[in-house]
Amino acid sequence: MNRYPWWKNLLIVLVLFFALFYALPNIYGENPALQISKRNAVMDQAAIDKAVAALKAANITVKSAGIEDKDGLIQFDSTDAQLKAVNVVREALGEDYPVALNLAPAAPRWMLNLGAKPMYLGLDLRGGVHFLMQIDMQAAIKTALERRVDGMRGDLREANIRYISADVDNGTQIALRFPDAAARDAAITALTGKYPELVFAKDERNAQPYFTAQFTDAGALAERKAAVDQNITTLRNRVNELGVAEPLIQQQGDDRIVVELPGIQDTVRAKEIIGATATLEFRLVSGTPTDWMDAQQSGRTPPDARLYHEKNGQPVLLKRQVIVTGDRITGASSGFDQRSGSPAVFVNLDGQGARRMADITGQNIGKQMGVVFIEHRSETKMVNDKPVKEKKVIEQVINVATIQDQLANRFQITGLDSPNEARDLALLLRAGALRAPMDIVEERTVGPSLGAQNIQAGVNASILGFALVAVFMLFYYRVFGVTAVVALGVNLVLIVAVLSLLQATLTLPGIAGMVLTLGIAVDANVLINERIREELRNGLTPQAAIKAGYERAFATIIDSHITTLLAAVVLFGLGAGPVKGFAVTLIIGISASLFTAIMVTRALVNLIYGRRLRLTHISI
């Protein structure tokens, strides 16, 4: 007789119960919602109450409001209400409260409290925008060398070692010129220990002693890795400022970053903010307006100065030494200058930046300081009928002001054209400086309607695949076909439950993985059923044939599933994006298939035939 021990039947029932429980929230769907967070602080109920009051004043109906997972969440009955509400809430709470368009589970509260939540939908199902960003690693190395040049200038002054010039040569090495060989040798001795990531070499040009310094292989690798890491962090901060829920930002290859923003509606602004490379530099002014005009007309500048231009095209000389760069900015907000009423950005510096700003401005009261706005742009031009990207660095002086008093960690910047420009600059400064400029090399936008079509197409494909397999199994294997079809249904429920429990993201390739899993799962049932038929032909009794069929097909099923599982693991490890989504679903589906094909169908067969003492025929 074929019977399972009670604990196996109980295990199957429990697994099926929990699978149904965790898969159920996907049936309820989701409500349009606003997700509200508080910058650098914990979200408070007072802000939620203020937002709800503003919405009521605007005659916008709120379905529910509260704090969930440390963020505020306001739910609505329709997308129209959500879109109207976002601007109302942003105006009511201000810049310190980023507001994100989101979708909240519509499942009952008690179910959500037990961890039962629906799956996330990927970009291709929900709609949104996809960017592939290429990091300019040459610019990253050049910027890193420029930072070290600034440090070397200060180190040599402290050591009383004279030098004539210090620059970055061709973006690949540092070149310092000295009045004599003794000064050069002393400089190398003083700097070698402070910059272990650089290789120093003596040189002579036009009978003048030089030394050059380049990154070691390990030093260059560390700078490239740091550029990727910091750019990812900055992009995450920018996305948070945009108010996008559930973004995907990850490294792809050595010098690329993938950014996916599901559900975003203002794709133009997203591209502007994500692709922007703006930052600031603060430098002391050199000379007088007469000196600036002379430098522009003659093309000659003092060794310690560079020629810049203001927005109106007027020249201005600034010191080469940078006081503070954008990476020292910890906070920024937009507003208006109290005296002139013009747009302004209020800046906060970190400890090191504040000390340096205080030291330099304290020593130069009465002198002028310039604020340089730096932006990297890419322009596509046709060369020989082929598109060629050209990179440009735009450097403009947006503000020149006299230092009235010693500045510290907070001050304001004026000279901006509009409140929108001030708001965008404040956003970029809050998010942090990019360590290296980036270009958008690939861009895809998926509309919400196309996402809905993809969902419907995926559901239709799953239903069609399930129906075709079910018809074949019922027609060919009869009662044993019924058990196989039930097992397929359990398989799908298990996949959805595990994806929901892990809060994994379901993509269109993931749905393809589900459909493929149906074929793999039914293949295991075909192996078992054909083995049972073979045992019956060999003369075994029906009960013995059932037992032998399951036992002797076990090894073959395990082998086939393990080989497919290994392939899926390789896809997951080496793939990215859609390939990884396909692999995740396939791994879960294969594991579920083993459980349903071996245990669930056997339990059903035992339930139907296992208790019959004189079984003479089985429907297979």
C-alpha cells in the first residue's frame, strides 16, 4: 500500500497554506500613494497631519495616512488624486521633506503586519525610465591628480621648498618645475612618503629640472573604484531628492552604472537631474578688472591664476588654488537673498571644508572671492556622416563678492538666473558631488500603458501555457494527469509566494521564467507517469508500480533539475538586469518543481489509490 506518514502530509498542507497566504496580497492589488521622508531625521506624525490638512483644504480625498517603515504614507483612491496631491504636499512641507510617488499594497492591515506583501513590479511592467551611465575614467584620474597637486603645493610651502609651477600634464601625470635640481630632489624626498600611491620620476625640460608623478596600477585602480562608488552614492541621493520609490542603481562592468526609476512620470526632469554634472568651486580673485582685460587681450596670465568668464562674457582672473570644492558641501537649500530678493542657494560645509573656508576668508577680509559653476556636457556632432560625441567642460563664474567677514560652515551664493536654477543647483549640491563626469549612453522609457500591456501579455502567456499543458496531461494521463495539473497550480502559487516573501522584483523575463518552469515541472511528471506505465507492462501490481515508478524516476528527475539549476545559478551570477530576473524566477521555479513533482503528486496519488487493498487498475 502507498501511504505517506502523517508528518509528510502535514508538511505539504502547511507549505500550501503559507504559500497561499503570502501569494494572496498580489490579488488585492495596490493603491496610489505618496511616500514622505524627512531629510537627515526621523519622520514625525505632525508632518503627516500637516500634509493631510493641506490635502483636505485642496478638496483631495485621502484614503489613509500614517507612518510605515519610518516613512510617511498617504494613500488615495485614484491616480488622478495622487498626481494632484504631490504638488500640494510638497508646497505644504517644503524642501526638507522629499515626496515620492509610490504604490501601497491594498491588502488588509493584519496581513501586511504578518509580512505578506505583493511582489514589486519591474520597469517593464510598471513603466518608468532606464539609464545606462558611462563614467569618464580619464576625467576621474585627472581630477584625482589635481587634488594631489593642490596638496603638494601646500606641502612644499610648509617645507620651504621653492617651485616654479605645478600642473597636471595631459591629464595623466603631475609635472612640477623647480629652480634647481637640489630643490627638486628635496621635494621628491618630502613628498614620496605622503603620496605612496604615486610613482615619482626625475625629468628635465629645456634645461629646467622637473619631476613627474603618476599613479601606480593599484593607485589608479583604487581611484577608478572610488569614482564608481561615489557616483553611485551621489546618484542614489539625487534619486531620493527626485522622490522615486524602489529605484535600481547598480554597477555594470568596470565603468558603467545602471539607473532604473520605475513609475516616474516626469522623465525629462529625471534625465536633467540624473545626467547633470554640475558642481562648484570657491577661489580667491586675482588682480583687478584692468588685469583681467589685459589677460584676455594678451593671452598671458600670472602663474598662480587662471582666466575665467562670467555669464555676461566678462573676464575674471581667479587663483589656481581652490578654497573648497563641491564635495565638501553637506547641505544646500534654495531661497532668496534678503537684501536684493534675487534667487540664492544657502550652503552648509563639512568640518574640513568649514575650517579651510574660515582660514582662507579670515586671512583675506576685504578681498574678493569667486564662485565657479562647473558642468560637463556631451554634444553629438556628425563627422563623415557618423555621430561623434564631443565632451565639453563649461566653467562660469556665477558670483564675485567681497569678503566682508570670516566665513564658516554656512553662507549663501547669489548670481543665479531664476528660482528654478537655484532649486536645481541646491538639489545637486545636497546630493553630493560626482567624483567623475558621466554620459548617458543608453536611455529607455516605458510608459504605464505599455507596462500594463506587458503584464496582460505575461498573464495571457502563463494562462495559455498552463492550459495547453493541462489539456495534454488530462488527455494523455487521465487521473494521474489531474494530479500533475494540481501540482502545476501549486508550483505557480509557490513561485509567487516566494517572490512576494523575498520582496523580489518581477519583470517580463521573470514571467518568461515562470512559463518555462511549467514545462520543466510537467516534464518531471511525465517521467514519473511513463515509469509507472513501464512497471505495469513489466507485470507489477498497480500499487507496486506506483511505488517503483516514483522511486526509480527520482534519480533522473534530480539530475535534470540540478543541471538546469546550475545553469540558472550561472545566469544569476554573470547576468544583469533582465537576465538576472529570469534566473531568479527559474531558480525558485525549479526548486518548487522538485517539491511538487515528487511530494505533492505522490500525496495526491496516495490519497486516491493508496488505501485500496485490492487495486486492479489505475487510470494512467
